[in-house]
Amino acid sequence: MAATAASTGRFPIQNPNPPSDIVFSDSDDSSGSGGEEAAGQRTALEDSIFVAYLQISGRSAPDLSKIRSFLASASGRGPYVACLICLERVRPSDPAWSCSSGCYALFHLFCIQSWAHQSSHRPPSTTQPAAAAAASTDWPCPKCRLPYPRTLIPRSYLCFCGKVEDPPADPWILPHSCGEVCGRPLIGNCGHHCLLLCHPGPCPPCPKLVSTRCFCGYREDVRRCAQKHFSCNQPCPKSLPCRTHCCPERCHVGPCPPCQVRGVYRCACGKTEEERECSERGFRCERPCDGMLSCGKHKCDRGCHAGPCGNCPLQGRRTCPCGKKEYRGVPCDANMPTCGSTCEKMLSCRIHRCPERCHRGPCVETCRTVIVKSCRCGSLKKEVSLGFGCQCVVIINSKFGFLFIVFKEILWDFYSLQLEN
């Protein structure tokens, strides 16, 4: 008997022959001794679905209460299931579809197909962005509004676990189920599968026993797979990132908090002392470093920092002020001679280059290239240096007399010059 049950995936029922008076009728009420016997048979049928789960858990888990309510509705023992689209009863022989990710509500297959097609073929609004228009092709569950893509529009009548197409209406199994072991992966990706027979609603938590450790790793225990994460309530033995203090919390999930032990610590350059938390001991002050570079002649011009100041940037290969001629072996504190060539560094106008000989210091700020410029009103053109503007005097004749408008000198910036050139 056990080998037969394991090979077929069903659990044996005591009476091999179904009584003639058990009929899943369309009526809402059952009366007489036949109705009471049918109700008792339905209860035995529902209990057989939990056999494999209870054999492992050893007791009736409270997590099964929600599934029992779904079973009571689907089997007709509780309030009958009504399709929320047509508001008609979903009979045991009607092709049906259930929401498998949200509310697990049951609908007529034809009703949900019509609902999905109408919802996913709505014309998108012209004011919607592209991402919202693409999302509008999804169709929602009529009850929980969970969105489904258009590819998941149901096209056939499947059992609750999805393995059998067009499951027959058998009085010895739950309506709309195949009677086989569910086998769906359990929540949490633990690697185990549901042991209940094909059922509506969510799968229960994993009942298997596994060896696991607490959050801090101090205690090892055998627990249910669905409850394998636990706290031993002992002080956490882990060291904090400071490598000086230990975690003050009790066994907890996630990383340890930052160290909050207060003390007096020095900044990175060692010039400033402040009272801070241990997790903030590596701070920087606002003073310049002023440490001696490797040359021993110049000081570090960086801000407060940790570690050595590094080499002197003036050591090694050096160049003349314009950068065209290189010198080797020159001390870092010696001034480089000019090469006598044209400087050719970019001027502030970002159009022309410096025409002076190689020189120390910044280039002349005003570009001396002569160009033809127009005044702001456009009535006068004049040859001026690129760094200067143009002024004009415009006389406007009116019935009130002569009006003299004097435009003051305007210095044009780089962007205005680019537009005119």
C-alpha cells in the first residue's frame, strides 16, 4: 500500500469505493443523512491532503489555517466560491483559474481570459511616457490588482499546482486539483518542495528539520527549515571593525553596529586632538599638512592626510616655463631658465595663444589680437583688440527733440565672441 501511494503521489483513502450519495451538486445546501455523510467525507478528503506535512512536522501547524480556509471554500464545505467578475458560483466542474501570487482568488477561466484581454489591449494615453505605456499592457488580478504580463494570460484549464491540464471532476479529490503531490518550490528558496497534495492558496512553510546556527554562530540547533534563522540571546562575540572593542549587542541579524566607545583621538596628520566615537577616530583636521617632502627643502601643500607626504614634484625632469625644453639633474629649488622660444600657452580668450617669449608667471590676461567688432546696437563697426568692446553714440530724432543715448563700453565675454565669430 505504501509503495503504491509513493509511486502515484496520492495518499490512500480508507474506503476504496465512493458512495453513491456523494455528489458535488450545484445547490448551496446539503440536507439529510446523505449530506452529513458527504460533509464528513469532504473533511476526511481535506485531512488526507496534509498527511505528508503532518508526518514531518508531527503536529498540526498553525500555518495551515489559511490553507484550510481555502480548502473549505473550494470543496464546498464553507461559503461557496463566487467569481468576482461574473458574480456566479464557481462549481467543481467549471474550468477555473486562481491568482497564484497574490490573493489566490478563484475565477471562471472564460471570465479571467476576457478580463485579461480587455485590460491588456487598452489604447495607451498619448501623454504617458514610454515606460508607463509599456507597463499598461499588463493586466491586473481583479481582486488584489497584482499585475501580470500579457504572456501569462491563461490559455488552458490547469490544476492548482499547474501540472495537469483539464483536471477531471473526481468526487474523491479536491475540485480543480489533480490529487498529486504539489511539488512547488517553497518560499525562501530553501531547496525543498511542497509536500501537500495539489491545493489552493499558498504553500505552507517548510517543515523539514535542518541543522543550523544562530546569527552570531555561537549556538548550533536543529530547527524547522522555515524557522532556521534564530537568535541565541547571548552577547555577540564578534569584534567590531575597529579591532579594539567587541560588539555590545546580543546575538543579532546583519552586521554589527559601528563602535560607539568615546575617546580622545588624533587627526591623520597628528596636529589636532578631539573627543570622538571610536568609529570616527580616523578624521582629518582643517589645517594644511606642512610636512617635509622627500627632498627636505619643500613642505607638503596638501591638507591633513595619513601616511607619508611623498616625493617633491619638482624633483626629476624639469622644464622651462613654457614647457618646451627639458632639464635633468637640476635641484628642485633652482629656477629654470627660459628657452627663448615663443610661449604659445592658451590665453584667457581660449582662441589665441600667448605671442610672448618664454616667460615666468602667468601670460598677459588681455588678448591683443585686433579684430573687427560691432557695437551692441549694430550701427557701428570698429577694429579693436579682442579683449575690449566697442562704444557708439546714437542720435534719435523725435517730436520731443533730440534724444542722445550713449552706450558705455561693454566688455564681451568668451561666449559672445564665439557667437559673433
